[in-house]
Amino acid sequence: MNPAAYADTILQGQQPIKDWESLYSANKLFRLHFFSPRNSNSRYLGIFYNLPSKSLNDEAVWVANRNTPIQDASGSLMIDTNGKLKITYSGGTIPSVFDSSPIASINSSATLQDDGNFVLTEVNPDGSMNRTLWQSFDYPTDTFLPGMKLGVNFRTGHRWSLTSWISKQVPSSGSFTIGGDPNGTSQLMIWWQGNVYWTSGIWRNGHFDNAPKLSNYDNARFSYISNENEKYLTYSVNKSDVGTHLKIDTVGIITEGQAAASFGVCSLSGMLDAGCLKRAYPQCWKDDDFWYESKTGHIFDDGYRFDENYNMSLFDCQDKCAQNCSCFAYASLTLNGTGCEIWSKDLSFYTSGSPMNREVYFLQTGRARKWWIWLIASLSGILLLAFSILCYFVQRKLRVKGINEAETRTLLNELEDTITPQSQYGKPRDKQDKKLKQVYFYSIESIAMATNNFAAANKLGEGGFGPVYKGMLPGGQEIAIKRLSRNSGQGLREFKNEILLIAKLQHTNLVRLLGCCIEGQEKILVYEYMPNKSLDFSLFDSSTRELLNWTQRMNIIDGVAQGLLYLHKYSRLKVVHRDLKASNILLDHGLNPKISDFGMAKIFGVHESEANTNRIVGTYGYMSPEYAIKGIVSMKTDVFSFGVLLLEIVSGKKNYSSYCLERPLNLIGYAWELWMEGRVLELMDSRLDNSSPKDEIRRCINVGLLCVQDHPEDRPSMTDVVYMLTKDTVKLPAPKQPAFFIENGARAREAKREISLEKNCTNELSLSVMEAR
């Protein structure tokens, strides 16, 4: 193995970087290596994130040979005798973006920098840099990283632009490009197949007219530079905001990291963004709304095939169908989403679950026969009267039964774009969704069958939401079923919030929502089953506590931290959980943690850092003071809760109990007193093995106390928390006095009502509950 391949620089004359080797930037924030996309054997040279949270690490942010892949693992990267970067393989040299670099007159070297820029420089004989010959930031693919430019250099004529991948699995140049206006106006444009598709509007007052939110995206600072030499958009971020980026999707939408679209939404379905140019369709569609629904299966009829070389994207294929009045369905030619085939109405389609099936998109229209309009008009008076009478009796009946059907209907409408309808046996219902959905809809019959009609033997427990049951689907999959209590005055908002939110979140440390059931009075959530229950059972139950050794506890701490970091920074939504506690951390077969219960979570806009709320929800004892007292919620609200949880995991003690020395202290206060007296290791759970690493435990307590500091600005971000927990060589700052550390403090009295506080010293016999004012 070539040791140099693991540094950040490749030198002229050095042994080439082979297919299985990598370059890493100085601080290991980015890596460069060969890769194959899913469902493909083709090899490409790309740059990737290399972050502790792995949600972004599998997504290439730059590709060197996007249109000329290597078909085997013989590829290598080198600097040739002319000082130029080259990609070679068993058959010779392949064309790549490196071909644009000039010949170096002296020695040259190429370095992968910590901003993701791959820079080729000319080196003087004394080792100093002479000049920059070439850099990847001048030739971006589909991703806009901090420090890159979008615009034009008037001196050289060079244009900085992004071009979409042809599909999510194939990085070849797609049909969408975004860059500066070639006419010289201070705006960006998206082109589709060379034609203007969207315009940003003029840059003024710090933002574009048609993309006002862009100027404050994810703490990024955007600038538009315009002078006689160049005109371009660029942006910068703080060093802690690694992972911030924008990219142009395969359908022309500019997405913010893995979040929802920021601008450029001009497709058939949904509201069009400002700046979209109206697309022309044949006369046959003038009076009709139309869209396409996807189904997976076999088509036994051959359609008309475009682009046998597979250079057409799925979006291009949709347009081919929309431009043809006889087209009834379309699909890609390959599993990688390239090429195009369309069909007329005469086709045979068979739905099945084979992995080799094709995803076919079928035309749906809002067309109605003219005579129905006249019939409805002639009967409108009679129908209106009959409907009024029917509504009166139905409403009266619903009031008697205590069912709010309108509320249920509204809920179903709000969830329409999130849940995927299924019948009792898993077959799609007639009314399919118009968009890709991720949460399945189960019938009450299938839920009753899975739980043996909600048998008491299958009941796992009960919370404020309602009872939780263990169930088993016909295929043998174990599930957990949370049933909203019919008599519950709360829970409906949380029910809807959890479905809408968790469908958009995917992380190994977040519990997976499989589906839901909404029928009549029944509102049910279906989750993956966690055999080791919740963390509070393993941590605080005297019969099981000894099973959690320090390695397992550290794994739980790290997993929860990674899950929160994803919610705060790397998910498609910016989420504050608001109810992080031991009972909401579930453990799988391997005791790996999964954060659950997102009913109380709050979604933030990309430019929001905190919000004020009149509805204070959560669990007192885990709440930050600014939230419990003033209703101010921010990312630091979760950081405080994580700090409490971290101290509980280390000590095996509950925060809301009393740990009395001379004053009635809770766990935070007890940890603070021990810290100030230099006896902090006494907080360690007595059941832990004496061989447990004391330095690591002391570091965890230090991080926990930093997280529960009184003022939110003093608390670290989850990015900092993960860094402090994983980098044992980093010196940690000393914590300041925490919040709510003594039960009889003046501010504590303002924030809570004492329910039961024993005068004698005890470990777990008192309980305090705070009430927000």
C-alpha cells in the first residue's frame, strides 16, 4: 500500500494513487478516491465529505471524469512529466476535467484542501509555491461548496456553473445547468437543455429577487461580486459548519444540503417558484390538470424508445411524454434512471415486488365529461338541500359518539403527501399518491391482526399518548404499535407532527416510523420494534443496570450525540427535539441507541436560530431554563437535555431525584458540587467496573456540565459536543455554574412548584415538577 496515498498531497513523480487508495485533506474533512455509484460497476474519481456524522459522506461533491467512467478497478491518479494531473487505467489515459490544466515549467503538486478544493500548484526549486495552475473549484460539477463561484470571468471568458447529474446513480452531465446570466445582468439562471428554465431575479439589498431566503441559508454569508473583471456569487460559512452546501438536483431544483428545495421548483406538480418560465404543452392539455403517478412492476408491451445511448434523464423523459398527446406512461430504460421509453394507452402492466421491476409513471388527469357539469347544475338545488339535511343528522350523530370526522379528514389531507396507502395485504389502493411517499398506511384490520386484537399480553407499556403494543406482521416482522388514547385530550398535534417530520428524517440513530393508521377514532403509529426497550429501563432499573458496561454507555452517548447532530445540522429539516430524555432513547438488539418520539419536535427555518413559543412541552428536569421559564426554544434547548442525559448515563442516577449533602441538590447540582471540590469521579455509577477509563468518564462529565450551563450562549453546539467526545486530545474548557442545580434557588422557585421534597437525604425518593408560567 502506498503511504503517500493517505496524505493530502500528490507529488510529481510520486507513485500514482490507485483505485483503492485515498487522499485526505489536512484535517480529514474531505477525501478523494475512486467510487462506483449504486447499481453500477463504472468507476469515477470523486471528492466526498469525510465527517463524523456519515449522513453526507456517501454523496460525491465533485467528480473528475463524470462523462468518461472507467469500467474496471485499474484506474489511478498521477502527475505526469509535464506537471499535469491525469487519470490512467489499463487501456491508457481517459479524458477528464484535468485536461484543462496548463503544462508546468517546474515541478508541480496537487493538494486536497480542507474546503474541498483540489489544487494543482507549480513548485519552485526551494519548495515554495510559484503559482496555482488549476483548481477543482473552477470546474464544479453539481455541488456548490463554500468558497466556490457561480458567474463569469470577463478577462478569460471562463464561466463557473453547476450541471446536474443525469440521475441519482449516474454522475454524467444532466440537462440542467445553473450559472451567471451571459448577458451580464446581476442574476443567476437555470437552463434546461440549453433553454432558460428559471431566473433568480436581480441581486439587490443582499439577495436575489426570486430567492430571498438564499442570503441567510444555514448561517451562510452570501456575496455577489460585480466589477469590470468578473461577476459571480460566492458564500462563506463558519469553520464549525462543515457540510454546508447547495447542489442542483436531477430535476433542476437547487437543494440545501439534504434539505428541501430552496429555489428552482418548476416541475409539473406543486407550486411554481417565482422566476420559473412557463413551459409550453400541446393543445390537448390546455383545459386539463395532469400529473404522473409511479407504479413498480412489469410492462409486457414495447413502447417507443428514445436515446438508446442512455443520455436522457427521467425528467427529460417526462417531458417527451407530456409533449405527446397519445402518451399514457413513461419510464427510464435502465435501473440507473437513464434513457427513455414511452407507451400509448394500450399496454399490459403487472405489479410485483421483484427488484428487477421498472418504475413506470402513468398519466393522471383532471378531465371531466361535459355532460356531468350540466347534470350537476340541474340537480344542484336538490343536492344542496339533501346535503344540508344529511349534514345535520351526521353532525348530530358524530357529536353523540364524540367523533370529529372533520378533524380526521383534515388530518388525512395534511398527511396526503407523506403516507403511502396500502390495503390489508400490502397491495396499493386505487387512490395512489401523487408524489414519492415514505410512510405506509395500514388498515385497522391489519393492526388488530398483528396485535391479536390489542391483547393485554402484547402490551409493552403506556404513556401520555396512549398504550404501546408489540405486534407481528404476516411476513414475520416485529413492530411496535403506539395507539392514541380515544379519551386523550392531547396527542393529535403530536401524532401529525411525528408523521410529517419523521418521514423526512433518515439516520441510524433515529427510530424508524414504518407507518400509521387513521380510521374513525383510531389514530395509530407503527414503529420498528426495539427489543431492549428504552434507556431508562436499562439505566435505572436495579435488575438490569449492571448489564450496561462503560463501553455500551459510551456507545449510547455517541449515538445520541450523532442523532442530535443530524437533526440540528445535516437533516433535510432543521429540527429541535424538545423532549430528549432517557425514556425516549430506545435500544436495539446491539444496544445501539435510537432517538424516538418526535411529536413535540419543532422545525426551524434554515435562517432561524431560536423561537418563542407559548406552548411549552417536554419533561421538566430535562428542560433548559430559558425554555421552561420564558418559552425560548433553540438548538441549545436540546443541548441542555443532552447534558442532563449524559450525566444520568455516567452516574446511573435520575436528575429529578434529590442528592442531599447540606442542601437539596438534583443530579446537576450534585455533579457541580463534586466538580468544584475536585471529586467529580465520585459521580461515576458504582456498578461500573473499576477498570472503566477514568479519563474518558471525566471528559464525559465535563462535556455534560458544559451542556447544562445557565446561559445558552455558553453551551456548545452539537457539532462541538461530538468533537469534544471523539477527540480525546482536545483540552476542554471548565464549565460555568449550571442552571437549576439547587432545588430551593430563587429562579427555580419561579419556574417550578415543589410537589414532594423529603427533608432527609435520599437518593431516589423525591420528585419535582416545574410548571411554565
